[in-house]
Amino acid sequence: MLEEIIRGLSVDHVRFAYRLLRHSAPVTEPVIVIGGGLQGMLGWPSMDDQIAPVTSLITADLPGMGDADPLPAELGTELLCAALDRILDDLGEPQVNLFGFSYGAELVFRCAQRRPQLVARLALGGAVPHTTAAQRDQVRRAADHLAAGRVAEFATAAAEAQLCLDEDHYIPRRDLVYRYVRRSMLHAATTTPNLLDYLQRALLGGQSFSGGLSGVPTLVFTGEHDTISSPARQRAFAATVPGSRFRTIKDADHWVVLERAGDVADLALRFFTDRPLDTATYLTGHVTTSPGV
């Protein structure tokens, strides 16, 4: 039987919340899921379906996401990191498994750097350790549309910047995911203060993945057609984390958590319960394991 608990917290007078599905007999440490792209606590049904039956699951409306208070532009990533620390402190668990997607990967990676003793395992999906000049131009074009009040054009540009639209690459539900992301950007443009600041942090990452990490078992994964942060870039980042593993999921791009949601949840569950990864049929042949410590 699962017990659902919603806990309201605050940091620097900014209110946010997390949702705990408490498992009475977990087989591994609790799993904390932090998303990107303004994903809130209710945006992870596949994680609910596959991870909650095995262990406690925590999702969150961090500042600027879901029903939380807006994220002040001048505080940004540092306040989000402080909010994640508050969740860890409030849970009071000796160790947790951390799962971060896209911008969430940056947040949980920084958390593991700060508090490695609390992290049993770390899964990073769609990490953005580097961006190109072309990507920065895409974000600037979207920003120009938003600043000029061209909301529809902004939503289109922002969605196109996040998805692989090359028809030569098969991606199931591509059109459906594109409409979802564009609709999310359209809604955020009229409801989310400081949206542009958030998107620039989320889509133009890099520096936060420096500094190294050791002693935490780590999995880095992405869709094989990720256009925000190429698999090659993410593989190179994974190589900086001793003992980490890098995997790519077939027929998916950066939004692998929507396009292959069940497969992402299965991969996370395998990793967090120390089961073999490479028997999963949805993985490509691109397998990398970094030298251990």
C-alpha cells in the first residue's frame, strides 16, 4: 500500500512543494525525480507506474514549476539547488537515488557534488554540458519573439529548439510530443514570470557540469537523436565521472522522457535496483563505461 504525502516548504520566502509516494517495504533507497522544461510533481506517470511499486518516489514542484511560487530571476539555479537541499533535509533519509532530466540533471548533479554521502546512485538524462553557437542563436530568436510579444512564434521556436525534426530519424509520437512541448511553451509564455531566464538556464547549460564527481555510481543517458546536447557530448561528459555508464535509447531525441517514457522508467528502475542494463532491447549499441576510481 502506498501513502501519498504532499509537503509544502520554502526557501528565501519562496514556497514550493514535493510529493512523496511512501512505500512500506522498499527494495532500494527512495528515488527523487527532478525534471526540466517546467515539469512539475504530477508529470511523471510512468515513474509512478514502475518505480512507486518498488520503492518510495518523490517528485517536486520546485520554484517556478507547477503550483510553486515563481523563481526570482536574480536567484535562479542557486535557489533551486537550495530547494532540493530542503527536500533532502525534510525527508531525513540516510541515502537517496537521484534522477534528473535536462535542467533537472544539472540540479541533481550539483546536489551530488555538494552532498555525495547522501546519494546512493545518480541518473542523469539529457544532460547539457555544452551548447553550440547555433543553439544559442535558436534561443536568442525565441527570446526576440517573446520580448516582442509574438507568443505563438515564441512557442514554435522554443519547441523546435528542443526536438529533432529530421524526418530521416524515426521517432514515435514525434508530432504529438512536438504539440505538447509547443503548447507547454505557449502556456508558460502567458503564466510564468521570468520564463526567458529559466529557458536560457535550461537550454544553455555547461558550467555546472564541471568540477568532477567521484564515489557516486552514475548513469548518463539520452535519446540517440538528442539535438540539444548530442550523445557524443554527453558521452564525453560521462567520461569525466569515474565509474559512470553512458547509454542511448533508440528512436528518441532530447524529449526521451515523453517519447519513450516507459523505457526511461524501466532503465531508471534497473539502475536503481542494480539490475543489468544491457539486456534492455530499447538501448542502442553505444555503450560506454568510464574507468572506476
